[in-house]
Amino acid sequence: MGCPLSFRQRMSRAMQCQSCLPWGSWTQLHRSLPGSRGTRSVYLCAASVPGAAGSYLLRKILRTSGISLPRGCVHYQGRSQEHSVQPSSSRHGLSPLRNVASSDAIKKHQKSLSAWFSHQPNEERQFGPSFSLDAVHVDPVIRESSLEEILKPSPDLTIQNQLQQPCSQVISLQNLFDVDACGRQVKNVVLYGTVGTGKSTLIKKMVVDWCHGRLPRFELVIPFSCEDLSHSHAPISLRRLITKKYQHLRDVVPMLGASNLKVLFILNGLERLNLDFRLAGTELCCDPNEPVPPSAIVVNLLRKYLLPEASIIVTTRPSAVRRIPGKYVGRYAEICGFSDTNLQKLYFQMRLSQPGCTGEDSVGSSSGEQENLVEMLSRNLERHNQIAAACFLPSYCWLVCTTLHFLYFTRTVPPSQTLTGIYTSFLRLNFSGEVLDSTDPTNISMMKYVAKMVGKLAYEGVMSRKTCFSEDDLQQCFEVEMKTESELNLLEVFRSDVFRFFLTPCVQPGKEHTFVFTIPAMQEYLAALYVVLGEKKTLAQRVGKELSEIIGKVSEDVAVVLSIISKVLPLRFLPVFFNLLKIFPRYFSRLSGKDRDTIAHTMAEELFKEEDYYNDDVLDQINSSILGVEGPMRHPDEAPDDEVFELFPIFMGGILSRRNRAILEQLGCSIKNLAAFEIAKAMKKTVIRNSRKGLPPSELMDYLFFLHEFQNERFTAEAIRSLRTVNLSSVKMTPLKCSVLASVMGTTCHEVEELNLTSCNLDTSSLRILFPVLLRCKALHLQLNSLGSDACKEIRDLLLHDKCVVSNLRLANNPVGEQGAQYLAEALAGNHSLTHLSLLHTALGDRGAEVIAQDLAKNQHLQELNLGYNSLTDTAALHVVEVAKKHATLDKVHLYFNDISEDGKRALHSLRMDRDGVRALVFLTAGTDVSDYWSNILNVVQRNLPFWDRERVRQHLALILQDLESSRRQTANPWRKAKFLRVESEVKKMLGKLQHGTL
């Protein structure tokens, strides 16, 4: 799957000669928009009246040519997306070919732009349903602003200045060009907003509305990308520029300026253009045919010297608003995002409730799952204001929905789909092609600046285990190294344009004067990026890296070497350092290489940090951070839990994957292949050694998730090959976690000694995903799950597979039932590996036991069968034992806690006495002696009490106690009496705890 282009690249392509582009590539404009596709808007719009805009437009064109046309002369068919024009009759004969061509040209232009915008980016196609902007949309709040507000001195980083201002002067997209407060017609509108607020998606919605006839104010809309215009300095006329970008309009361009055609120019991303409104800098030009630089065309359009009747809407970041003199702007409008929580709820409702959102394999329960998810998210927005504060930015609403789709709705996760990939794609959608300040000569990419500045704050927070940052923390991190005017200017642009995208005021009581990262996981992602990019270096490492890269090329160029060294060393050290460079050039190369060892050490150390043990696994932590924790809220005075940063090392591994490195390269954050290889090499031994120590189940799941995110099959294979026992008991194995386990374990073919999936919420689909892994497991623990008859069908296929090595299968406490027993009986008949099968408390009943007994004779390998607690009566129990006596290898049959009478017990005892090698474990007694397996039986009872019917267990224990007392009275051997008393004591103790509710 190809990576989506940046907005400017797509705009550039869209504006190439139409003969080279299929259907006008403008559909992909929305990829550029921060938080694109589904991240921004959302209002319900009614379908427009078919043909209304087209009819008005055609009459306007004809009227400007001096030709009148009666109303009934034109007939329109079709829906709002396509308006076909069919002249039916005319008293004046045929319309001039040129006018018809002009009308058709605009229709082709509309169709071209509509096709461009209907195209979905890879991110949207991969993680959820697509949206059509002409059907469903949620508009961000737009507030009318003023030049005085914009030109106020830049505020300090205070909570009060970062909190969203009340949007009292709200204005809709449709009313941006209404008359102003003084009654003057507005021609130029500046639409500004910080990164992620939705300005570009809003413009996209405007274009789509026009294409479908829902913006009748304008007869022609011409969008331009300012980034595309900034790359060209050759003189070109406005008419040539339009026809070059939109070839369909070649018949319409001559009418510009010569008619009353209502035209709207859209200039997206003005921050990429360096405009000079001084007459000495940009000459006046009123002729659309006169070649001038593109920037001069923009300046004269805004001056209203060129095409004064045209309307213009400009989108820009706040830092570039002042580049346009106020006298050339009719209205300033600020996009305030989803300031209303109801807008957020509406977006989530639409985004997560789209048909097909849960994928093709989840038709059954998808509706209920979607509704429950939306309800949980809605409740969390109300009770946990931090997530609502984060979703003030529409782009973060997209991230929340995409993450939930990844966690819940992805039934089978493709090997390349990772959480790190979601966050990396999210940043590409918001920052691809963006530079922090186009006027700065360094031309530093915005994402590179964020990784360096915000990443440092994030990393220091992770290392000190904190998520809240004071204003002093921010100033110390951002301003401590500010030395030059250029650095201070970049910081100012960052404050106004980007700061609120990553950091937001904390809404937790008692912490109102601190900042937190907008989404908790973003702190760990940026901290990981900061480390992997090598920004965390010692002075010697920074010097070593810079010098080692140029040593072979310019070592004789003293000026170049000195300029590099002077950045980090005082001048008095230069002579000494330069001599060292000439003598020991390889030393610095080795020094810079130590940085990769440091990264590997940090990753391994954080991955196995013991203080984070026994927390929920990271996938559950992400889930709770978005949906909240069900149950009572924590009291404000209660001490919070220690902050957990288990995603930090996982993100470090994910960032090193080839796909994410390719995306980060587009963002200006380069990670070389050699660096990734050396980091993996340095980390390998530590990771493998620590993984052998035996991790708790939740930490083992994190480790598997790390390997999945790392996307390095060779590394994963070596790490997994040493993992012979996999214990994930009590980890809630969602489809995502099952896919991760299958993906990671699939890198090798070695046999697994034991896989423990006890109490993991497994179902039929889980077994289907895990099928290749289960084949290779000798001991398979599937107790305490929801495995019914459908799941038993999967288990049958597993046991009958020619590559199956399962020898010990435990299905205790699953609703197997009679039908499930039928599938398991078929499996027993054809299986050649199974030796131990536990069906304890699986609701078999007499019929289920009979079914298993019928096919038991066909099996030649089973050694132990547990049918305890299955409501078996005397007949079924006797039948099972009779079949077992004739079995070649079956040695032990468990029948305790069944409904076996005293007569049945005596019959089983007599069968046992003349048996041919089978032991039937029924009660704790063996005639006048205690059974050798009494402790095993009591241990099974104690382990399963939380899941069994306590009243029934109490009745069985009472019967066992009576049986023990009766057998004790029958024996005269004092040694045996002592053994009976000991077992009676254990049973009485268990009964007492059971009655008092302490067991």
C-alpha cells in the first residue's frame, strides 16, 4: 500500500495539465488536511435540488454573451452530483458553441474536483469506513475574529491563554462572505487556525458543496495550493496559471474580468508563501494576461487590483496571518475546533456507527458492540474531561476513532498494521510537507522541530515518571537553549501554531495550573521518537556524529570543520580538537556509534522495568485511557496510581520498523537503515536474556506486542525461539491480541511446550485466529473460557490436523454440552497425539459422556480422561469405566462430583477391583482406605470454587464427609483411621470457609 502524498504534492499534481491526470486529482486534497478524512467536520446536510446551480450558471453565462434563454428551454436530469444539461427547445435557435462549451467546462471542472475529493487516503481505508463529505459532515466551530486580536503580543505559555476562548461570535461557512458589521460586501476572507483544528477539511467541504450545487453564491471555484505556487518563481499570467492547473477551464478563462461571473479563489496554506505587499517589492498588475511571479499574482488578487470582483478565501496558520495587511482583508475567521462536547459526541456517533465499521467478519454482534462502544465513549467524555479537552481538536477525534477501530473492530490484523503505524500516519496527516516557518533560512520541518523540542519534554517526563508539566518545566525545556533571533522566532511560531496540538491544560482537580499531553500515548510516542532520532546525546556523541559524516570528504577543509565544531565547543578548544581530529579520525566514528548502544539499552531497560509489572497490558491501558474505567470515580484526595510508561519502549521498537521509518522520512525525521540494524543488534542479547526470566502474563503480552510493533522477523524469530512456555492466563484476549500472538509466534515453527490461555475470554473466532499456533503446542490450557459447541468444532479440526502435536488439552469449565462432546468424540477417534483430556465441569450430562465413550475405543493414545462434575449418573459412569477398562492406554478416569449413588459407587469399586489397568477416581475413599488422589481432588475443588455452583459443591462435600466418616468406622487399623481423620479435617475446613463465604 503506497504512502499518501502530502497536501502540497497532491495540489501540485492536481494542477498539472489535465491530460496527464485522471479525473482531476483534487480528490486527495483532504490528505493534507491536519487530521484529514473523517477527522474534521461533521454536519448533516440535505441534498440540494438537482440542477438548480447548473441552471442558474448556464443562464448567467448566456446572459453575459447577450443571448436570452427562456426558463423552460433547459431540462436537467440526475442527482446533485451530476447535472446533465439537455437543451429541449429555443426560440432563438442553437446556443453559440462557445457558451455551451463554457458551461460544459465548468461542469467538467466540478466533476473533476468532486472525484478528487471523493478519493480516500490509505489511512482512512485501512482503519474504518469512508465518509462522503456531501452526505455526512461535522463542521468545527468558526469564530469571527479581528485584526486587533491577532496582532496582540504573543501570550506567555499560561493556562489562561491556552484555554479555549468562548466563541461568542460564531459564523457559519455559508456566511463567510456576508456583509460585515458596517454593511460592506466582504471579498477577502482569512480563515486561520492552529494545526489540527480543521481549516483545510473545512475548505474541502466548501469545494464539495460547490461541486454538488450547495454553494450557489459562486459560479466558479478555483482552488490553489500555496505550497505549489511557492515552488515556482518563473513569471506566468493568471489565465495561463489557471489553464495550466485546470485544463477544463480553458474556455472559461477568457470570461474572467470581462463578465459578471462570480468567482471564488481558494488559497490554501498561505504560510508557505512569502508575500511582499510593498509597491517596491511587488509591482501592480491588473491584466490577467500579463506574466508575473505567482506570488505577485496572489498579492494583486488580494489587493483587489487584479480581478477586483473575485472573492478570495485564504487559509493559514496563526503565525502567518499578519503577512496580509489588514486593509486587504474583509473578514478574519478563526477555527475553534470541536469546542462543544456535543459536536465530539456527534462525530463519534457517526464515525463509529457507520455500516461495515466492524469489518466483513463481524455481521452478527457488530451493531450491539458499536452501540456499547459509543455509549462508553460518550460517558467518558462527560465524566473525564481530559479526553474532551483533547478532542477539542478534530484531528484527535480521528485518532481516537482509529485507535478504537484498531482495538475492537479489526478481526484479523494484517501483519503490517501496528499501533505505532497509526500514530505515525496520524502525524503524517497533520504535518506532511509542513515546515515550521517558510521565512526561516533553515527551513526546518515542523515534525523535526517537534521531535527535538516537545520530544525532549516528553522524554524527561517519562524518565521522571510524570505526566503533568508546570510552566517552569515548559520554559526550561523550550527556552533554555534559545540563543539567536532565528531560534526565538521559530519558538514563537511553534507557540502560536503547534503548541496546543500536543499540550493542553490539565483539567484534573488540583492540577489546573499544569499541562498534559493531549493524548497520554502521544507523550510516549514523542519520547520514543526523541530517543530513536538520537537527540538524546552527550556532547562528545553530537560532535562525533557530525564529524564522522564529513571526515572522508572535507577533512582538509578547515573552514567547514571549524564551523561544525564551533556549534558545540568554545573557541579556545578548537586548535586542540582539530589536531585530535587529524590524528584520530576513526575515534569519532566509534563515539557516534555508541549512541545506538544507548538507544538499545534504554529500550531494553524500559521494556523490562520491574516497577511496571503486574499492571494491565498496554492495550488495555490504551483502551481505558479512551473509554475510561467503568465503576466509581477516584476520589480527588485519594493518592493516584504510579504513572506507567510501558508504551514508551514499544513505540521505540515500532518507530524502527521499515514502514514507519519511510513515513518519518517524509516528515523530515530520518532514521538510517544502518542505525536501525545496529540498534536491533545491540538490543538482541539483552531482550532475549530478560524474556527467559518468566514474565507475568500482562507483561508477556506487552513483550509480544513489542515484537509485533518492531516488525523485524529475524529479530522476532530469535526472541520467540527461546520462549518455550507462554503463560497468558487471565489476559483478555481480544481479536487484536490473538492476531498479535499469531503473528509473532508465526515467525518460527518450533514446538511450544505449554500455552496457557486460561480465563482469556476466548471464543470461536479467537481459536480460528490462533489455529496455526495451537497446532504447535504440546500442553494447551483452555479452561474457563466461553468455548461452546462451535468452538469444539474448531478444536476437532485442530486435533484431526496432521501437524497437531497437542498432547495435554484442558477444557474445564467451558459450556461444551452434548453437541460439543460429539465433535470432541470425533476428534478422539482420529487423533494420534492427545494423551490427557480434561472435560471437568463442561455440562456433558449422560448423553455427552455416552457419545465420548462410543468413540473412545477408536483412540489408541489417551492416558487420562477427566469427566468430573458433569452430572453423570450411575449408568453413564459405569459405561465409561467399562469402555476404559478395554482401552489400550487409558490409565485414569476422573468421575468425582457427579450424581453417582451408593450402589453406583459400589459397582464402580467392584469394576476397579478386577480392572485391567484403569483407575476410576470417584470419591476420596478406596474401600476402607483413603484414596491416593484425595489431595488432587480437593485441590481441583478449591481452584474451581469461584466458578462452580457453591450450593452444589457444599452438598457434594457433605456427602464426601459422610463417606469418610463411614469408611473410618469400618476400619480397625489405627494408621488408616488417622489418615481418615486428616482428610476429614481438610473437608470440614473447606466446608466451614464455604459457609462463611471466605473461600
